[in-house]
Amino acid sequence: MANKSTAPTPWDFLDEFRGKVFTGEWPTVSQMFDISVIRYPDNKCFSAFVPIKETLTYTEVQAYVKGLANYMLSKGVKSGDKIAVTGKNSPEWAIAYLAILDAGAIVVPLDNTLNDKDMGKLMSFADVKYMFADLDRLQDFDKEGKLGIAGKVSLEPTDEFTFILDAQEKTRQERTEAKASDTAAILFTSGTTGTPKGVMLSHSNLVADSYLSQNNMEVLSTDVFYAILPIHHAYTMMAVFIEAISTGASIVFGKKLVISQVLKELREGEVTMFLAVPMLFNKMIGGLMSGVREKGIIVYGLIRGMMKFSGLIKKVFKVNIGKKMFGFLLKKLSLENNRICISGGGPLPASTFKMFNELGIDFVQGYGLTETSPITHLNPTDAYIETSVGKVVANTQVKIVDPDANGNGVIHIKGPMVMQGYYNNPEATAEILKDGWLNTGDVGHQDANGYLYLTGRARNIIVTDGGKNVFPEEIEDHFQLYEEIETICVCGYITDVKHQSEGIRAIVYPAEKYTQAMEKEHGKDAAKALIEKRIEAIVSEVNKELQAYKKVTRVTVVDEPLELTSTKKIKRFIVEEKYRDK
């Protein structure tokens, strides 16, 4: 049985369907979706506002999924075949994903910002047989047929290729039904360290992670999730897509990470569950508080005082007065309908976490990796700690290996969400996965109550002249709320070749809005010098907060945006190499 304890759990209802829809501990993703259709047939499932308004119920989505699965099988797709899906977030993307699994095949979600060459390499490596993509990808992709792709289906209406919603076969086709232990998806890591690896996740990995994480955060069938981050990424795939369909909740698909459009869709979609990366939350709260500051020092002081009072009442007495008190501010952020904000994909400043809670929004920070499906930790909404990424989800173990004097060591995870391994890479699998324990490569510690605190990535450590270890993420956190800075990459630079000791360097790309305003006021040449002076002043301010061995001693202000992954993480290996001698 899936439930290993006597206490009620969010997945207890599965017992009603065990032996009827599925057997064993967990259903497959397809069976999980079918169960949600049985429970909530008329609930809204997928909605989008761009390019046209569309809404599909659970029953309607299921019909498309079954018809598309039959269509693929009729075209020669077999159990275990790898099928790629790549494109902008959309209901059609999600239908393709579910249909691939329903056909007993393996879904390979790919980043649609990749160029054709890199996309082709990943497809070749994964031995992809079939693909779903947006029209602009399909038009010129693999025209020579070198990849051996048997079929291409468009996620957008077109006369050039078969449109996904037209690719329907009503007659049920013979198939080998997937088991929960079978591979469901191969997800390629974002490549912040160089070579992407194909993470193999089973049906039970995905389904277990979805339900186990709900022990730390309640998800309702009436919730509306917002998919604005790339859905091919493990974070959005699980915390929005799979979490929603596991409970009969609804998903609004956003296509562009543009603040004005995000705010419009949050309001129009009446979103209750908003998941984003720290960069977006920082911009939202930073913009809001800038607007309050413009009202004058008295108004700003009054609002901040009220926010602190609201936060205290919420934290100590578990009473949320902020939502009513600050409804006028939440409306500016289009969060008046919001129940929970979830931040992941990178470190979040404690001050941002705190301010959202003070405004009356339950704010959840989590932790995990693609290799763990990805959720392993979530901060409980009723017992959160701003500086922690939360408590481990149910039925999962954590150990800290080789802790230092402060208790910081490498985090290892063991649980039902841990990947099967890396596709066609047994050496890398053996390196990271031993006796069921996954070496996350992240460094941190746990407190007596089981809350996890992250320090940084082991591979990113800077070793200073005095032999001290410094995590760049810790320093970068201090810069997140400065509006003048768009992105910052903290790294080491060699100060002593013989001993290979390092100093600490900050590579900074100023905020475009700030740059434009300065150039308009002072002219381009003068603005450049003034911007550099301001960035150096900010670094000096931050240095005052840091221990001596953590202080930034070299600053490089750059004219081009720093290379980021699709979830807005810095590609350190590229940035460091690019500016190594500059």
C-alpha cells in the first residue's frame, strides 16, 4: 500500500481505485489522470488565453489523449519508444505528454529555446522516434531525415503538418500497458555545468512525488495553477502540471515571461497557485515596494509597520490578517485570488519570503533536483522558516555526509522519487547513486526539527587565500533585491597560482530599465561610468554585511546579459569562461 503510516494522507483515496484502475503501490501517470477524470469529469483542466482563448474539461482532455494515443499506435509507435515534445507552454503540449504515456511510450520533453543542432543531438542520443513541436520548429527541422524520425505532429494549427487535435483515432489500438516501474520520462538536465544528462524517471517516481509532497502542502480540486515557467523543466512539470492533474485542479498556460502579461493572466485566470523562480518574485515585490516608496516616507513607514505586525500575527498566532489588510496591494500584483505562491529553481532571499507572508500570501519555498522528480522538501505553510527550504516530504530520508564544524555537509536523498538513473550513462549513474542514496552535490545542514538549510553547490566552492570555503550562492543572495542589478555571477579568480587560492569576483549585468534611464538622463558614455560607480557602491554596501573572507574584491560590469538556463539559473561554466581574462 502507498500509505505507510496510520495518519490520514492526501493519497488515501487511491485505495478506492486500487484493484479497479490500477494494482500495486502507485498508479501510472496515465492511470492517475484517469482517476482524476472519474472524480472530477467536469472540472476545468487546461486553459490558455493566447493566441486564442480555450478551456478544456477533464473529460474533453481525456478524449483527446485517448484519441491521440490510438493515432500514434496506428502509425507504428510501440511501447517503450521515445517521443519528443517541445514547444511553448500550451494545453496541446500537455495533451501530447499524456498521450505519449497512454500509448505506453516514453516522453522526452525538450527545451524549445535550443537551436536545431543541439535539439538534434539530444534527440539522436535519446533515440527519439516521433516528435511533437511548434510549427516554427517543424518547418526546417531535420529536413534531410538523418535522425530517422518517423512522424512529426504540430502543436499549433497548420496545413503543413498534422495538427495535434486533428490527430485522432477512435478505434482503440493494441498496446503493451505501461507498469508503474517503467520509465515514463527522460528529462535532460539544464546544463549549468556543461554536458546535459538524460534523467530517467519512472511512472511511480512522478506519481509518488506528486502525492507525497502534498503532505507538506495542501492542493485542492478547486485550485488554479499557472504554468508560466517552461513546462519541459522538472520543476514546472511536477509542481504545476502533474500536481494539478493528480487532484483535479486546473492549469492556466502562460507563454511569455513578461510581467505585464503575467499580471494579466494571473488576474484573468483567477490563479490560486502561483509557481515561479526567485527572479520573478523579487521583481514583483521590488516593484510593489518601489511604488509604495513613491507615496512618501510616512506612507512607506506606515505600510512597512503594518506589514511587520501582520507577519507577526500570522507567524505566532496562525491568523492571516494580511490578505484583508493589504488587498489593495495584492490587487496590484494580481494576487487577490492567490492562495499559495511557490518558489523554486534557486535560492530566494529570506526578505522576499517574509514580505509575501506579511502581505497575507502563504509562500512556500521548496528544494529538489531533476534527479528527484524533483520535489524532496517543502516549507509547511503553517510552520514556515524563511531561511529554510523546508522539511523532507513523506516516506523519504535525508542524510548529511561529511559535515563540517557548522554541520554543513553534502546532502544525500533516498526515497520513491529518486531517479532510475541517467539514460545510457551507467558511469555517471554509479557516481551519483549508491545503494539508493542520491548524492545531490548540494551542501547544507538540518536543524533539530528536520528543516533543511542550503549553503550552495559543492562544485561551486571558492577556496580563498586563507583556505576558507565560500559558496557563491550565499553572496549572490545579498544582491537579489537591488533594482539596479539584473543578474550577478559570483565566482573565484586566481590570486596565487602556486597555491591555487582564489579571491572573490562579481560579474554584474545591470538592469536594462536602470541602464536606459541613466542613458536618457546622462548620455551613453557618461551613464556607463555612473552605472559602474553605482554597482561598485552596491558591492561595498554588501561587503559590509559579509565576513572578511567572503568580501568581493573584484567587480566586472558587463554590457551583455549573462547566459541563463530556461529557468533563469546562471550558466556558471559559460559565464566564468567567457569573462575569465576580462
